Amino acid sequence: MGVFVFLPLVLPLSAWPVARLAEGHLHPRTATRLLTAVAVVMAVCSTLCLALLMVVGTAQLPGNPLPDGWSDPEVRAAVPHDEVAGRVAIPALGAVAVACGRTLWRHRRVTRRAHRALAALPGPTVAVLPDSTPYAYALPGGRGRIVVTTALLSGLAPAERRALFAHERAHLAARHHRHLLAAHLAARANPFLRPLRTAVVYTAERWADEEAARAVGDRRTVARAIGKAALLSRGTPAPTLAALAATGPVPRRVAALLAPAPAARTWPSAFTAVGLAAWGAAAGALMSAMSSANSAVTLFRILHSATPL
Amino acid sequence: MVRDGGRARRRGQGELEGQVLGALREAEGPVTAAWVQERLGGDLAYTTVVTILTRLLAKDVVARERQGRSFLWTPTADVARLAALRMRRLLDGERDRQAVLASFVTALPPGDEQVLRALLDAAEPGSVNSRKTAHTRDGGTED
């Protein structure tokens, strides 16, 4: 199967155009789900591929505990440059495991510490914090909590505050943190999936924006709330907010809200240029995922047949 | 005052800070650390209470005055302020919290500010005639 063994490692590159198209043309809800699913499938395939390569690599090490058949010439022939690939795969897989473990651990730690910080406050869902830094977060876990500072609230008109709360409630209700976490883990598993993570972060925000627009009944109010909030936080010296700079291009969200609501139909028609591109890109992503899986299965079979029973 | 019906759970420092501050706020006036310790149910060591009070002093949410050989403590902020401080510290310390916290506010890269202001100006009521269109399309945003 030659170089196809390595395909799952580089195929995530093909998801980039899908991410671009989905971001721009699909309903945010569809885009978030699609991109998360593609990211997870590709990350799993890529990690599986690394694991199998690592097995081939490890089997060649003297004194390894693996079956002797795994270091047979037939197995090694399945992997081009098997010596190098096997040796590189070992630290690579280790790095993936460490990175994913750290992401999960951080996720748990931040959630736990944030809940603990708010434990003494009354009110089951909304926590208003007296703070001069404007920020708002949807904190998952349990029934979820909306954290918002007085600085942000005081900068918004009543209708815009409703939009803000509707936005955060949408995050909690649709459990966006699961999509975000999945996308983050996928990006840790294969760095080529980073654009998908960025896209998911953006589409999840857009999804919540659209939900808020529906709840408030006025797209412009939501647009103004987002815009004002971003301008409020602009001058804050806190490094926290600067670190979020990559999160999402606010002007794009505002512009999207000022435009008509996106079509709720799941897929654009295949007969428009956009539809054709979106369908083509989605099919490409599916094919990459399939061939990732195929390569992984093939390698697995070769190893399986080489295993003495 | 062990939470959760006496389930023996180790309480985090932050949780204790909240409880100590809460106790101080329930007091009629300035009180001693021993009063706080008694108020919290006595399962905390006296030194722990003093440590926490000192930490709260450093955060500027309590004040103290000397009376004889001990200090009298008064709260200067409420529980919400303490929670805000702790949340800030948490956010400042975490670089990778996007995986956890979906945020409403995102910082603007310098160039984006102009674009955003222009967009918002265009969105002001009365300045754009596409308003009606946006409204009618709203109704069509179905699942």
C-alpha cells in the first residue's frame, strides 16, 4: 500500500477548503456539527495511523515485547521508510497523548476552579461580577452558568443585555463546549486540523449569535451588542483578553448578523455555484476520512495476518 | 458548616475564602478571628482562619484594626467582589481556556476596530434602509 499508509496524517489538509466554505455558506449550526465531526474522524484516523506505525517501529527494536511476526519483511514492506517512520511515530504518538491529556486536564481544571470561584454567589444560572474588565462567559458543567461583569453590562442597553444573555444561554443549551473541546483535542492530535478548530470556534459563536437573534427577535440588536462589547474590551490592558484575539473575527460576526438570516435548510442546493463547491468539498472531506480509515484498516490487517496465533 | 450534608470533602482555599468573607459579612461589627472560627463551625484550625483572613487582606476585601493583642476584622467588599477577583485570577492564569469557556467578548485586532465602527454606524436605526428587509427575514429563521 506504499505511501498510502501516511495518508491519514496529511489528509486533514484537505479539510481546509471545507472549513472555509462551511464557515461562509452553511448555517452555523450545520457548519459547527459538520466541522466537528470531520475534525474528530480525521483526528482519530491520524492517531490510529500513528499508533500502527509506532507498532511497526517498536517491533523492530531489540528486546521488544511484541510478536516476532510483526518485524517480518512483509510487514516492513507495507511501510515505506519503515525504520525512520517507525522511530518518528513513537515520539509523535507520545506527543499527541501528552497534548490531548493536557488539554483535557486543563479543561477540567478551569471548569472546576471557575465553578468554585462562583460557589458563594446566589442565583443558579447567572453570576454578575463587579469587575472593571468587561467580559462574559458561558461556563459549562452542571446546569451551566453565565458569568458576566458589571463593566460589560453597564456598557450595553437593556435590549443588548438580553441579546448577551440569550447568546450565552444558547452556548449552554446546545452544549457548545463539547464541540469546542472535541475540535481542540483534534487539533492537538494533528496540527493540520488547526484551521478546523478555528472554524469551529467561529461557527459556534455564530450559532449562538443566530439563536440570540431568534430569541431577541432583532438581528441588529445582537449585532450591536457584540460590536459594543468588543469595543468596550478593546482598551483593557488585561492580558487575558489579548490572548483571546484569535478567537473570532468580531466584524465578520457583526456583518453576518446585519445580513439576512442564513438559510435554515441543512444543505445548499447542488445546482448553485456555492452549493456545488460546498458539496464537492464535503465529499472530499468524507473521502479523506474514508481513505484515512482504509489505510488504518489495511495496516491493521497486515499486522493481524503477521501475528502468529 | 461542612457543605453537602456533611460529606467529608476537602474544601479548596477559594471556597474557604468565600465562607470566611461570608461569615464576616454576617457579623454585626468588627470581629476577631476566633469569632469567625466559631461561626464557621469549629472544624477549621484557628491558624487556618488567620491565614485566610490575611490572604483576604492582601486582596483588599477585608480590613483589620488592632485591639489589644489581636486584630478585629471587617469586610470591605462583598462575596461577589471576591468571586470577581478569583475569576479574574483564573482567567489571567489560563492561556488555553477557549476550550472551556465560550466567550461573548473577543478582543479586536487593531485594524478591525474601524471596520466594526463602520458596520455599527451603518446599523444605527434610520441610517440604513435595509432594516425592513432584515426584519422580515427574521421571521424565516426557523430550525
